[in-house]
Amino acid sequence: EKTGMPKGVFNMIYGGGVGEALVKHPAIQAVGFTGSLRGGRALCDMAAARPQPIPVFAEMSSINPMLLLPEAIKVRGEKIAAELT
């Protein structure tokens, strides 16, 4: 709300076991996951086993994950790249 992002741009569901019901639900067409390798691997396996497999975009077991939004890349892309090298 503070950033003015439209509803649904950011969603977070936390807790053991909740991901399985979501990944297996036919209305879900893709999954984003940040967390453990074990949890991410389980979600990937479930997504692949669906009658219509879906993609899983996962960041697993990272120490320092980073998200770059399109506008940040457009405005500061070269500076960001230089700082990461």
C-alpha cells in the first residue's frame, strides 16, 4: 500500500504445508518460491506431476537474494551491474 503497487503484485504465504494445496490447485498457473532447497524441490516436483505442469520460479537456499524490477534496471542498470561485479 505504501508504494502504490496494485493489489496482487506482492503476495506472501508463510507456513509449512500451505504450498502443496496451492501448487496442486487447477486455478494456479505458475508458482514463485523463496526458501529452502528441500521445500522448493518438493514444490517443483508437485508442479511437474500435475496433469498440466506449471512453471516454478524458485530462489532456493541463497544467502543474499536480490530482486530487480524493470524500472530499476532501466534507470540504474549499469550502476547495479557494476556494483555486483
